[in-house]
Amino acid sequence: MKSPFRTCREVTALVLGGEDRPLRWSERLAIRFHMRICATCPVFARQVQLMRQALPRWRAYSDAPQPPPPGVSTTN
Ligand SMILES: [Zn+2]
């Protein structure tokens, strides 16, 4: 059986990955476990959560980049 311990890098990758795909229960457990013993990752996870709440369009935009509507001239 795999150790429940994860490094900060693995946990942050899981947190970000959880934005795009459902996590396994073992992954969720590893995150929760790590959050109890780490001071940095909970802050990071909270920032991700706040960003997700504050910018709902950002996620939709990043998930499905849309081509510019026809007829709109992009003059910069
Ligand atoms: Zn950590």
C-alpha cells in the first residue's frame, strides 16, 4: 500500500489537477492528510479556491478557448 504522505509538490499538483478532473478518494485523503501537517499547502489551496470563486469566467475561458467572433476586427 502506498504511503499517505505526499510532498508539497505532489499535493499542489493534485489540487490543481482536481480543478480539471475528479480525484480518487485516495488522492483526496492524501491532500487532507497533508493539509494537517503542512503550513504552506493550505494557503495555496485557499488561493486556488478564492481564484475559482472570484473568476468563474477564467476557468470557462481556459477550458474552451473560443475563436474570435466573425466580423470583429482585431486592431491593436
Ligand atoms: Zn505542503
